[in-house]
Amino acid sequence: MAINDINSRISDTCKEELGSLDELTSIWERLKTLYVESTCGTWVKELNVLFKLKGGRKTGENPDEWMRKMITTGRSIVDNLGEINMDILLGYLLTVDLGEDLTATTTEIYKQSR
């Protein structure tokens, strides 16, 4: 049942990446490698933090404090992953939080940029 649920939620490209895996633990490990532990997945996690911070500024919040948080987060991303390039930023902007009607995945965008 869990495998059917996963298959109903992933793109055709992701299904191709999974190949003929038919054990839940193997599928889960492959998905983690593709989306969480990959460079692409790591960038998505890091950029999510930055964009959440950007969108979460409260009215009346001290602008100096907010900018300090943004700069610290940005520097942390560079320390952890290196300089961001436009392909990574565009891939992120094209695929994250744009709604269910977007069919491209971060993996597909990453492959296209390569």
C-alpha cells in the first residue's frame, strides 16, 4: 500500500529513476538519495530556509536584525555549499512552491542544466 501511495505522488521521471525497485526500504533510500542527500536536494533545503526567512519578515520587526539574519543565513549557505549559480537559483524558483500544476521536478531541472 505504501509503495502504491508513493508511486501515485511522484513524477514519471522520478519513477524512471527508481527503476525496478520493489521493496519499500529500497525505494525510500533511493528517494532520499535523489531528493534529500543530492546536491540538488541540499540546495533546495538551504534555499527554503532563506526564502522562508525572506517571506517571514514581520511588520515592525527591526530591519537591522532581519538583515543580519538574512546575511548570516546566506553566508551559512555559501559556507556549506559554495557560491550559488544562476542555474541552481532558476531551478529552485521554477520548481518550488509553485503549485500542483507544475510538472517539472527539481531532479528534471537539475538534469536539464547539466
